[in-house]
Amino acid sequence: MPKFPPCSACGLPFSSQFIQLAGHVRHGAEIPTYLCPRCSHGTTATPDQSAPNRVTAAYRTRVYGDHEHAALLEDDRGQFAEPDVEQEALVRRRRVQDVVQALALVPRDRPHRIMHVGCREGRLLEQLSTQIAATTIGLEPWTPWCDEARRRGVHAEAVTAEDVAPFADPDERLDLIVEHHLLEHLDQPRAHLRRLHRLLADDGVLIIEVPNLLRAYGRLETRFLQEHHRQVFTSRSLATACMRAGFSPLHIDRGANLRIFCQKSHDPSERSQVFHGANADDVFQAVWSNEARLTVKQALAKTGATDAVLELVASTHARCRWAPGRADIALEAAVALERADRYGEAATWLRESLLDRHDGEVAAMLRRIEWIERSRRGPRRRRVVTLPLAPAGAPPRLPALAAMIN
Ligand SMILES: [Zn+2]
């Protein structure tokens, strides 16, 4: 059994019960990710530091303030991602709403005290300053971003949360701590959360946002499981990590990103609890059925609905143990066949999809395709058509049916 650290979210020691989600090879080194059987959290191994030429090459364009704080500047092909301005504006607006909602839980007769950990260029705090009266501070250890935040008029410090000394006076503690897409980069997320716990007022609110493993987009190993994503969160594991650091989850939003709102827990037993949610085997099945769907989709897009690819689709579909994943694979086949005007086969795959997951849109698509298929065959041929999915053998007789109903 390989040597591997305990679960970063709940602390369960590594054992053969952990499920290997992936073992991707980067710069010649294998960097495995294991799912915890207790809280479904994914922990990615630390790259072998004794092989700097192989592994740290991946870090050369990234800036690490210290071992626990990373800022990603460009992707692995050396490309800077084009920002989608519309999407960015939506995200910013939603983050401002989050802050406003959280502050409503912390009534004060003085301006609120807010800290944005990993504030980058300070855009959130800049926007907040126009909407609410609050004392704000941004932490951004990468100095170019920190300087940009200051240029925008934000009070920013080029340090990490670990550098901030606990407040001597409890009244100085923070009413709200906000952190976006930072926790997944850390080696010790619970230690970091405990640090935030000490900085937060007793009735203060913590907002954390991280990527959601169960809403992974694109290829898992190239888009999601990367060595700078040390922590792979499900809603269950994020809530568990927060509880074990002394927080009590108030609300979790499970979109493409997970957003959790917490307050300090007043129940010591919460520190040893595991939050409810999907078990590790289901997470594994869900993630890998999405990978299988992507394989099928890419093959269908590349060569069209050839016999070879349809055979791949059928075998992948048969092997998939996750019903929603199977439904999606069947849909990919149906879409490709419909595109090739093969309506009869498309209808068969749509029926397969509906067996695994009821979906009104898919049912409507099936009705439309069946109608096209009927009109193509014309009234004369329609009389000899047999249903492709009719069960083998004679249908049960009426008394047998009556027995089944009763
Ligand atoms: Zn765990």
C-alpha cells in the first residue's frame, strides 16, 4: 500500500479503504488523488520535492507566497485564460450579495469589519466600498496584485492569513471573513480554517468558495485534478473540514463552485462529526461516468456515429454503474445519431436514457423523433413496424397482469 497522508478534511488515516480517483502523471511524476471513505474528500499527493526538475517545473510560472498559499497565473500550456467579462461581472455581483446577506446575520452598531483572504486585485473590496459602510482589509501575498489592490484604494496587506496575529481585544475580531478559491490549494486546509476561526468574532460569518468535484467541467485530469489543487472538495467534505475546525455550516450552495456559509459552532461534538452527503463510491462513480461520457462525446464528434464508435458507446454504457451517468452517455449517442438523420436508433438511445433518469426535455425529444420517424415511414409501412424495445416472448396474459397490480 502506498504511503499517503491522512484525509485533509476529516483526518482519517490513509488505508486500503481509500479510493484512488486518479493518478495523473505530470512532468514524469505520478501525483495520485485519493477519496476518503468517511467524508468523500479528495486529497492529492504533494509532488515529490526531491525531484525538483521534474515536478517544480510546473510551478515556475506560479507564485507561492509560502508553502500554503498559491496564486495561479497561467495554465499548463503557458496561456493566460481570456477573462469572460460578462461571467466575471456576474460572479462579482453574486459575491457582493453573499457579503450583504452574511452581514445581515451580524448586527453591529459600528461599521462591520471584513477580511478578504486572497483578495487578488481587490475588486470585491473596491465594489463593496461603494455599497456598504465597513472597515475592510484584503490579504494578498503576491505583491503585484497587492499593489494593484492598493491602487484601487483598497487596504491590502501582502501577507497570508497565517501571518495575521490573533487580536488581543475580542472586539477587534472580524465580523466576516471571505475566501474564494484558496482552500483547494493548501496542504493543510483544516489548520488554515482553525486560523480563520481565531480571527473571527464569536458571532461572525465565514464564507468559503472552492471548485465542486461533482460539477467538474472538462477532463478531470487536465482541468480539475492538478497538482496545485491539493484538495478536491465535495459539499460533504467541505462542510466536514469546516466543522472539524470549529465551525457550524449555515448554508451550502452546490453549483459549479461550492459556497459555504459558516458561523462558529457552540456544540463541541460537531468537531468530531462528518457532514451528510454522497459516499465516496458514489462520488467515484459520478466522476468517472462523466469522464466516460466525455470520451464518448469526443469520439462521436471526431468520427461521427460510425459502427466502431457506436460499439464503444454501447460497451461504455453497459459498464457504467451510475444511472445518471448512463443516461448522459445514452443522450450523447442519441444526439449524434439524430444529427446523422438516424432517427430510429436515436429514439432507442433516448428510451435508454429515460430508463435511467426521467427528464421532460428528453421525453419531448423522443416524441418529436418518433413523429419524424413515423412520417418518414409513411402510412403503408407503418403497419409492419415492430417496437425495437419490445420484451422478448409473449406478453403476460390478463390474469397475470391483474395479479401484478394487486
Ligand atoms: Zn475524510
